[in-house]
Amino acid sequence: MSGKLPSPTTPLASCLNLHDIEKVAQQTLKPKSWAYYHSSADDSVTMDRNRSVYSQIRFRPRALKPVAQVDTSTYILGYISNYPFFISPAAMGKLAHEDGEIALVKGAARVGIPYGCSTAASVSPLDIAAAGNEDQTLFFQLYMLKDKQRVEMVLGVAKAIGFKAILFTVDAPVPGKRELDLRTGLDENTIVLDESAGQIGEKKSAVAESSQLLTTNLTWDLIAWIKEKSGLPVVVKGIQSYEDAVQCEKYGAAAIMLSNHGGRQLDTASTPIETLLEIRRYAPDLLTSSMQIIVDSGIRRGTDAVIALCLGADAVSLGRPFMYSLCYGEEGVTRCAEILGEEIARTMRLLGVRSVRELNKSLVNTTKVERLLFAEGSVKL
């Protein structure tokens, strides 16, 4: 994008929550940039529901618990994180700030959380890996291309430069109909793919037609193929039913991300919390299996994150809020994470728990949401 990017006029310190940061982004970003980050599919039913579903769940706090010290840390794919969340992969960071994804990875490093790098990042994976701390946990998100030789190169580079897992996106065989993008002149079939992913020495990027590069023929055996070619654990991103969650464990996924792409793909699809409740009802063994469960899409408050953890999620991830925070650069990313982390710690204290491990289903009432769950649990897998 040409021209100098606008800077926020609102002091960062005045942003008290993630909603404040979003408002600043809307006021600051250029119209096309805001459209790209904020857009959702069709009537935005799923995007709105991703957020509102949390308001239908009630906490059941326990009293007379010593909570002077609380531990918000947890392990995500075996790697320590100071908070039970990480930055979900999202594309085109330079639409918000000249440092782009460099600011994201540096901000994540400052607060001690993992960072997920998008296939369509506006900065090369090499530069992203170099920008983080030596011991920082980085994940690489993968869209499956038609050219599997190129995918092999991408996976090899990801392993060589220190990424710890592959986040395999499975909910986007074609783009959703994002009308905000279309109204501002963005092509729904155009994404930015980093041409340097397979060439460590190069750092250029190019716009490419997704219809030409991305395959629509996604199959379960790709999990094992990606694992073999990368030598890394595979996280399947975009699971929206308990049946597919069961299949992921069967095919060797290290973790699943319950996600509807932030409501950007299929409108009226289930929210991740509803999918998690489906798993609790129809496939409860997954909650105690070695496969981790990550809730993505809709998290805006510490209370949201804690609800997901109470229901059996191992961690949560956030995309849009951190992209909005990029208006302020690295400082904004850090502030965004610190706000969420403080809210999580406060919620834990008010619930009467001292560590993430103590969070459990007895601390929430999900009756209202469970009435809307899929009613049959006998689907043949």
C-alpha cells in the first residue's frame, strides 16, 4: 500500500479494553485496510455470534478461596506461555503499520506468548523468525497450494528457521463472500502470498490469485503428509464439528483450533464455543486426550478466554484484536496482550481459582447455549 500510514490520535494508555483498541483502528486505518481486517461473510451473523455467545454463559464463582497469587501460564503444544493465549495468524500486517508482522512478533516476545505467522504475511518468514526472541515459540500457518512441491519447500523453510508447529487451515477451500471488501474495491479472490517462503535469501512478496494457487481438494491424509514433510506437529485450524474433531485425533493432529475464520467464511456456521460444547457432549474423551484444543474466533475479554478454558480448551487465540493494535506498532501489540492477560488474572481471582489448571466446567452455566447444540450424536464418521 502506497503512502504514509496514518497514526492514532488517541493515546494508547487511554485504551482500557480490546473494544477501545478496535475503535481506534476503525478511526485510524485507511478504508480498504479496515475493510480487510474487519470484513465478514454475508450478513455477519457468525462474526456477531462469535462474540455474543459468551454473554449467554454465566459464571458460578466459588467463595473463600485464597487468590493473592494466581498463575496464568500454561503449555501450548508443549511450550510455555505466560498467558493461555497466542496471536492467531492473520495476513497483511503492513496495512496497519510499516513494521507489519515484525511488530506482532516483537510484541508477543515482550509478554511471553506464541505468535502464529500467516502464509500471507506482509513480511518474510525469515525476517519474522529473526525478529523474535531466541526462545520464542513461533507457529507457521499453511494454506494448501495446488503445487505440492512448493508446499514442501515452504514446510522445509519453516522447520529450518525455527517454527515449532504447522497450523493447517482447512476452512477456506474458497473465500467467503465478504461484502465490505467488495464495496471498498478489494478482490475477494486475491490474497498476498510471500514468494520468499521457499527461498530463504529473498524477501519480496507478490499478489497472487487464490483460485490459481490454492487447492480446493483438501483430504484427511494431508495431515500425515504435512507432518512428514515438515517434521513438525500439525494443528488443524478451522474445525467446526465434533465429528471432524474426532477425525483429527484419528489422523494424528497434535491440536485442533475450533474456528470459523472469525466469521469470514461460511455465515451462520457454529461458534467455537458451541463446537466445544458439542465435543463435551458427543466426544468427551477428546478433552483428556493428548490432542490439545484451542478456541479461536470471538475472544475479546478475559472472561471470554476463561469461559473457553473452563469448558475444556487448553488455550485460546486472537487475530483481529492484535491486527487492530498494530495501529500503535509494537507498543500496541504489547498493550493488547497485557490488557487481556490482566483481565484473565482478575477473572480467575473472582472465580476463586489460582491457576489455569483449576478452571473447570463447574464454574460456568452453559444451559442457554446448550439448547442450540446439534441434537444428534450418532453421525457415522
